Amino acid sequence: MEKHVHIISFDVPYPVDHGGYFDLFYKLVALYQQGIRIHLHCFEHKRSQQEELEQYCAEVFYYPRQCGHKGFSHKLPYIVASRTNAELEERLLKDSHPILLEGVHCTYLLQDERFNSRKMVLRLHNVEYKYYKQLFHSSHSLFKKMYYLNESRLLKQYEESIANKALVLAVSEQDSNTYRKEFGAKQVATLPVFLPFSEISAPEGVGCFCLYHGNLSVNENEEAAIWLIKKVFNDLKIPLVIAGKHPSPRLQRIANKYGNACLVADPSEQEMQDMIGKAQINILPSFNVTGVKLKLLNALFNGRHCLVNEATVQSTGLESACHIGNNATAFKSQIVQLYRQPFAEEEIRLRKTLLLSTFDNKRNAQRLIQWLF
């Protein structure tokens, strides 16, 4: 008998043009390959409708996100209140298929009594209140700081209120533990992210530059890039490439002041993967300790040496595959040491042991199916 599932996505999950969409899209592919009939519901804002999704889904529906003042609520976080839609709710009520909620963003249904007896699974991408608290600390705009702080406050109350209304599948043990300990969640498990990578493609030998990559329109990523330029590479005679989407004029100005820094704006997916493979060191400091860093996994599957701080790898189990430093001096020292050090077969073997058994899309899809049905 056919198995059907509704998946509610906080955004259109294709193209996969930065880390936040890896899990969304490749989960669809993996479930489709297991014979699941997917009814996909996407909230649409800045990303257009995509025919590619119809290859994997029985149906794809799009709903406008209620942006600006229409999406604000005194009681609900903006990321939730802006993703409510009566048409979606009526459509879901026409059958009894299980519902996979992609992110806290899509959990408004958990407040609706009509769905009390429905099988619901929440895919937790972040402990959102912590993520927004960290955005508050990294933002320079007073308006944004006020928004992030208020959203974090609302999210903490909201996440606690929904923690026992669905099975929660977190992307990391750390996030699972937060929901258990802080919110008293009873049904929580960890399900690794779904990835496009099925083998370690990291090249042996020596690359020719250091690389920081990420969505540069995100405050935290911009701050990490500026920290690397000003505090780490300021007196090193080693080239640093900063690559990613939508760099700000501020970041462009700062990069232009340093002769060893090069900014690559809006590279294609292929160009980005090419840079990850050619770099000698993928350098990925983070100021955010929630979720899983998809750019780190990309670098571990496809790049040579990875240099990170503890926040990037905390509670991921990936520490042994990375070089770790926690201040600018430690980063400088590691960079000088690693820049001429060939990336060797033994490191590839270590990554195979650490990564391939955990990030197995087929096995993880089968686990998800058991939870859904």
C-alpha cells in the first residue's frame, strides 16, 4: 500500500544554493527513492516556484508568506505567525496522512485543535531562540537588535509550549539535549542532516589558498569573515579567499584594503565546490553553537584541511577530523603549520569512518519513515 506524507517547508527548498536547503531538498529525494508519495507545501517569499520539485513530489503547493506588519503577532514569533495559511489547513484536513513540519517556522498547526489527533513530526533545524539570541549579539543595526531580541524571547516561550506536541527530530545531539533539559520534551531523537555527498572527495596533496565560505548576507558569517581578514590574516603572507552570497559593501571595502584577501561574490554552486576542493585550508570559525554547520560537512566531504573553533564542532562528533583554535593567535599558528602540509590518505580514511555511516541518506530516510508511519 502506498505511503503518503505532507511536508510543510518554511521556504522553497530548491535551488540548493546554501547550507540551509541541503536537508530540505535531499530529504525529499531520499524519501522519494524509498517510494513515499510526498505532498509538499512551500511558503514562498523571495524564492520562485521550481519545476525540479515535481520530480520527487506527487504534488507541490505554494503559499505566500505574510511578510511585514501582516506577519507580526504579540504572542507568536514572527517566523511562525508569518507562515499561517487557511488554504493550507483546509487542504491538510482532507486526509489523515502524517505531517512533517520543517522547522519551528512551520509549527502553527500545533496550536490548532483540529490537528490534535494527527501524526505530526517536527524537524528541528535549530534551537531557534538561541539562534536569534546570537543574531542579536552579532548585529550592528539597533532596529535588527531589537527585533532579534524580541523574537528570541517569543521563541523561547513558544518552543517550550510546543516541545511535547510532536515528535521532535533534531539535527544534533546538542539540540536534542536542549529540548529535553530546558523544555522537558519527552519524544526527542537525533536524525542527521540529508546531504548530496555519498563519498569523500577531498583531494590529497597541497592546495593554493585558504577559504572561508558561507552566505555572506548573514550577520554572523560577515563578522566571521571580517574577523579573519582583520585579526588572523592581517600580517600573514598567505592568500585568503572569502566566497559567498550577497556580500555587503562594508565587507567588500574591508577585503579591498588587504592585499592578501580576495572576495568572490555570488559564485555558482559549481564554482563554490571547485574552490572548496582547491583550497589548502577551509577555515570556518563560528559564533553560533546551535544546529549543524552544513558548510563544515561540505568542507569535510570535499576539501582538504579544516580549521575551526570549538563553537563550530561542539557536540558534533567531528572534532577529530578538524584542527581547532579558539583565538586569532591559535588560528595564525595553525594556518602557518598547515599551509605547506600535504593532505594525506590517513585523513581521508578518518573522514570515511566518521562521516559515511552517519550521513547515509538511505538509512536515515528509512529511520524517518518508521517515525512517520
